[in-house]
Amino acid sequence: MKIAICASTVLILLVAVPLGIGTAQSALPSDPPRGTRILQTWLDQTRLSDHLELTKLRLSSSPSPLLNDKDERSLQLDLRFRGADTKPDEAVKQFTTFLNQYQAGKGVSLPEAVFYQLIHSCDWPRNDAVVTFIVVEDRFDISLDPDSHELVFHQTQQRGPVRQVINIPLLAASKAGGSNQITVKSTKAPSADALPQEIENFLKGYFVEANRAAHLKDPEFSYEPQEPDYLGMKVKGVKGQVLASDKYWEKLEISFELKPAPDGQKLVCYLSGEYASGIFGRLPSDDDYAAIDEAKLRDFTGNLLRKLQDHLARSSP
């Protein structure tokens, strides 16, 4: 059984491993300890480590039964919930409360935040990734449903037969909002088929124009294969976008989910970023980059989405 996770809001992600997008499906990322360090740093910075312990990051030796592609191995992240109660049923209740308190306070779905942090940190395809929350004897495996393209919970016991799936209530979409999402009305947007490409074209033009205005060479771009409801890209070699300084080079990873909304489509943005100082026009090595502060990423994302919304309104027929 499955539980769809509310996908109305997500966390602005913090960091990304500098590997080629969508190229690591058959092998573990070249530096798995670095991926683990980045994830642990994110947990510490967000204080989620007070509640979640990173126990394992691995490439499974066999395909995950949760994923649609049985020929591919999956990247799996295990997190142990640090609940105070050791009784399984009480621990699950504590876990449920923790999820809802987090979303109520942050306006963010925690399972989505962790899932996208994983694929950004390890540069892994989202359809081949699984996050597992371990809650005493219960496991909550979170993966992308290949049909609905939504994150779903699969709850099982580590011992004994499969238990009934519990209902984890999350905030309704009408009550949740964030600076990382906009709604594009159907009368003010390109067709659904053309929208992903229109967004990608806007982002490329935005960063190219900004670099040329700063007398910098054009940024380097890499793209994920587009889906009808998803697009992703990396931008390398920009300055002054997130940080108000021309002293630092920035690397950004941007993913968009396109969700149906009553009066159009909702665009939800997942953003991660790193920065490093560099001499003249030479880009720093990948190891020299550090995570950009979450608040600065959130501010930049809100500004970027407002410009995107204006662009889509102007370009509509």
C-alpha cells in the first residue's frame, strides 16, 4: 500500500555534488564519502540531526522492489528516527507528530526535502533513489511513483508481516505556500507540453544575460532529460546571483516539478547552491566550494520565480 506525500511545498535545498547530471545510474558516485559528508552537514545545519541519524548511504546490490526499473540498482539513504519511545506503535506516533510539526513550522514537506537533498547531493536520477526512515521496527521507504510522479510512503515492519499503512496527515495544499513555488494560470502560460522547455529557455537566458552584463563569459550548463512534469539543470560559472558579491563563483542546481492546480499549473522549485572564491576568470576546483546559506537561497529563489512568472505571462499568446 502507498501513501501519497503532499507535494505542495518543498525545502530550498542547500548543496549539490559537482558531478554530471543523470550520468551515474550504473555506478556509485565517484566520491561516496563526500556525498555522506554533504548530507550530514545539511542535517547538522538544519538541526534535523537532532531527530534523524544518518546510518547508511549505499548503492544497493540488487534492484529495489519499490522502483519501476528492475534493471537498475538504486541509491538508498537510511535515516534512523531518534524517537524517545522504543515501543513500535508509540514510536510511529512520535514520528508522525514530528513530520507534521516540521511542516507546520517550515511550510515544507520533510520527506520531499530529504529526498531531493539526496539526489542533489549525490547527483542521482530521482527515479532510482530511495530514502528510508527507520522507526524502531517500522520502515518508511520513500520513492518516486513511476505512474503518478509523486513521492509515496511504503510502510513495512523490519520483522514480521507487512503492517497496515498508517495515514500521515500533512498540510493541505491550500494552506501551504512558500517562496519556492508559483502558480501559473492556464490563460497566462504556454501549453503544458511546451512549458518545461519555456522554463529551461528562460533560465538559460537569465544567467547568460547576467554574466554578459557583468563582463563574464557565458556560464556552463548541463541538463537533465526533460519530462512532461519535471526539468533540471546545473549552472556553473556565475557571480552575484545568490551572494551580493563579485568575489565568489557560484554553482547552482535547479529542479522544477510541474503540478496540476485548479486554475493552471503549480511550479515547485528545488534549488541547491555552493560558492567559492576564484582568481580572475579561473573557476575554483570542485573541492573548494562550500554550501550557500539557506536563507540566501530562499530569497534568490523567490526573486527568480517572480521573474519567471512575469516572463511566462508576457510570452503567453
